[in-house]
Amino acid sequence: MVTFTKPFFPVLLAVILSTCVQAVPWPSSIKHATHRHHHKRDSSYVSYHPPSTFQTFDVGIPVSSPSGLVARQDDMATLRSQCFSFMQSRGVDTDNITWTSGFMSEKTRVAYMKQSFNGIPVSNAVANVVFDGTDQVFAYASSFVNATSIADPKPTFSWRSVLPDLERRLDSALLEEEEATLEYLARDDGSVALAQVIQLRNETLGTWYEVFIDGHSGEVLSINDFVADAAYTVVPITEASFADGIQTLQDPADLQASPFGWHGLGFGDSTITSGNNVIAYIESDPRFASQTSSDLVFDYQYDDNNDPTDAENRNAALVNAFYVANTIHDVAYRYGFDEVNFNFQMDNFDNGGKDDDRVIISVQDSSGVNNANFATPPDGRNGICRMFIWDLTNPRRDGSMQNDILIHEYAHGITNRLTGGGTARCLQTTISGGLGEGWGDALANWFQQKSSTVNDFIMASYVSGSRGGIRSFPYSTSLATNPLTYSDLQSRSQVHEIGEVWASMLHEVYAALVQERGFAEDKLTNPNSTAGNVVFMRLFMTSLSVQPCNPTFVQARAAWFTADQSLFNGANRCILARAFAKRGLGEGADNTFNNDRTVPAGC
């Protein structure tokens, strides 16, 4: 398992907290000031967020639990108790605090609260207390207010009377006929208003708003826009590396998979390479890439004439790693790797699975060169990806600018989580570990196929400085170009070598399905297409879930047939059989690694 030095998580959390503001399902619009203007059709709205104080403590402040509770990493009740004890020590009336949630990792615990009056939370008055792994507080942030007046807690105005006009002005509709929630809202004049809070959305236009309606006058008090118009200068996901060119992509987040964008956090909306799915940082500082201009624009220009450690190059690599990992999260989510199926997210939005396990990417990690790795613990613990600098060229090159390596590494997280039900314990044998390496190459291959013409695929040619890449052969349907078959496992004992055989087989499967069923250009967002490339990815994901713990090649192949029977009533049985048999994994293959090219009767 990957571990970090002790100071890492406290500094990491302090940096995140200092660059965040309150996020969904509470206000998320403020960036660097207390007000934000929203211009919608013929109306303008102003939202207000009280200024936050943020204190860090070089020497931790010890906090004891009332009632003698002992701090335990997995004990949320203890965290809550210690949080309230600390707040009392700061002179805060805990009768006017509402517990919101807690975050726990190996060495850091964070408690989140809202101010409240009359038992009603104040939406935009929030606080967080950051503990180390024991009982020491090392950071505290608060936007609590000293109210000059507080509105009556019982509403006298029906929010539904203004709903039609709001839906017209915002070109959005009430979310699933939900009822309004009741919250207080701090105003910039010191008063606290009673608000009826609703959410409006337009899936076609990609809009999502939270609207605060005065409970006594019907006035629109505030609007939060959950959608950020982000832009990233990156290597597009369907390209292999920096050598294929960079583009500035507008709003690439898939709101079905990441409903609040890529920068929404459980306790803030980040303006750095950090969000609900992924955090990308430079190990040595630690350091993140910040937006280059407002509204989440990350426009750094990579120049490989300079060393990867050049300041601009470091930021560009961070942004690319953040973009690629988020894109994989979103695509995999569409194909079934979601919250209930053990994916990586800080907040699972009450959709099942365990929270607090977004992927942490260490860019230009100092622990190695010319490689990368991914640590996959069980569901509920962070996946950790280490990306290295490659020194096979002059100047050196950054592995985070090689998309297929990033995809390969993230694939380890997917395959280890889906195989065995989220335990991350079921790809531990040499053969199953080799299958894992093969799935990584196959996923990278899938992303970079752009049409019904199935191209040969080469791994990591840019960072290695080799046209042939880092594998023994290109992945190809030509046995002359790539002669690998099942029998090659008799002489291959290293997991990457074993993986090349499996990835070669999956390349055959992909090509056969595309040849028979065509290619869908919207593969990244439309898992319901009947095109061959989409069918491939659905079988890929489902086979992982149905295969046994520590599968063999024969069992992994059988899982594809099981997945096809489950998803498509066996419609692709013969296509799969012929493709596997071409590389020696036919119907009669067994664990002796002898080639067998028989196919079922009728195929």
C-alpha cells in the first residue's frame, strides 16, 4: 500500500480548505469575494456569502472528548463530540450549531458544521475543524455571523406562487417535484432571513440552480449555480500523449456522472486541481495547479523543450492528470462503475457505496522513474496513483502527459474494485495480476480508437522515446505484427508480460465487435448504443463483476460469455468465441497454457 510522510495530509488539507468555499448542496458560487452577480435572461441576482476566517496552528491544540470518549479513526460520534468541545473552547454557543458531516482518512479528520437559529441551519454560515489522526486541532475555518436580526422561523409566503416565473427566467424546472427545504440565509446587512430553498434544473441545457426564496416576502434572496463553465488545456482523452497535440476543452465534465462538476467538494468548491473525484498534486511542496483566470479556467502551456519541473510544465501536467482521471471516472460511471459499484468519490451523494475515497494523484512523484503505479485499497479508502518523470529522452518527459499511462493506471482501480465486490483483494495471483495489466492496456486502447477502422495500438511511445513503445509488440489483429497467443504464457512469468497476452486477446475482441456491429462516436456518454465499441465496454465492465476472485485466463474469458448472456442474451457469443480462439484461448483451452482454437458448435 502507498503511504505518505506524516506531514503530507495536514498540509494537504490546509491547502484545500484555504482554496475552497461552501459547496453543494449548500452555496458554491463564491470564489474570491463575498458577492456574486448572476445574470439570467431579463433578471439579475446577487448572492452573498459571509467572509471566512481560516486559522492554522503550528502546534496542534489538544481537544478532549466530553464524556470520556476515546478518539478512534472510524468513530464519527467521537469526531462530533470533539468538534463541539473545540467550538465551546472558542466561545461558540454550541446550541446554535448543526452538525453537517465528517471526513476521515488515515491521518486526518475534518468536522463540518453550520450555524443555526431556532433549530434551523444557516445555509451560508459554515465552519470546519481539522484534526490530525489523534486529538490535535491544526486548522479551523468559519463563516459564522453575528446576526443583528433573525426572521420568524414560520414562513408566511408560499414559494409555489413564484415558481412559474422563476422557471421561465432560469429556463429550468423544479427538480423532481421536490418540496422546499427551510433554511436561514445570512444577509450582507447583518440580518438573517428565512429562506425556502428549491432546486431547478434543465438537463438538456446542462443547468442546475439552487434558489433561496424569502419565506415572508417571496423575494429571491440568492441563487447558487451548481454548474461551472470550466476550461482545461490538455491532451484530449482520445489522444495518446502530448505529441498528438493539446486543446482547450470547455466544460468536459459529464453532469450525469459528476453532477456538480469536477471541482465540487464535500466542504467546498475548489479552484485548484482538486474535486469530488480526483485530487492531483505535486508531492514536493505539496502544490496544486490553480485556475489561471476566474470561472475555473486552467490554461497552462506545456513545452517539452523544457524539463518537466519547469513551473509552467508542472502546472500543465497537474491539469492534464486531473482532466484524464476525471474523464475516466465519468466514462466508467456511465458504464456501471458508480457509487454502489465501489467507485472513487469523496461524496457518493447518498447513492450507495462508501464515501471519502477519491483518487489522489501524485504527479512527478519522487519515488521512481520510467513507470507509474496505482494503489487500490477497499471501497471507502482513497485510490492513490503515482506518476513519474521519464528520463529516457533529453529533455526528460512527464508521464502525466502520456494519457495511455494515466488510463492504464486508473484501470487498476476499476478492475481491483469490481473484481470481488469492492474488496480490492481479488487480483493477487500472478495470473490475475497479469490480467489486470492487460485490462489497463485494453482500456487505454479503447479510449484512443476513433473510428470503425481499428488501428494498431502502441503504449507509451512518447515518454519512452520509442516508436515501438514499452510493450513487446503493438496491439494488432495481424499475427505477423503481434504473434502473441495463449501458449506464450508457458514462458512468461512477469505480470506485464502476461498482461500483453490478455490485452492482445481483448484487442481481437474489440476489432471483431466493431467489424460486426459498427462504431459509435458518442461512446463516452452513450452506453446504450448497439455499436461494437460500446458493446465491448459494457462487456468489459460487467465481466469484471461476474468473474471469480483471482481469475485465470479461462475464467476471465468465461466471464465475457456470462456478461454477454446477461446483457445481450448471448447475441455476441460467436463473435467472442472466434476472437479468443484466434489467440489460442478457444473453447477447449485449459490452465496448461496450450493453444486451442476450437469454437462452439454453430460458430
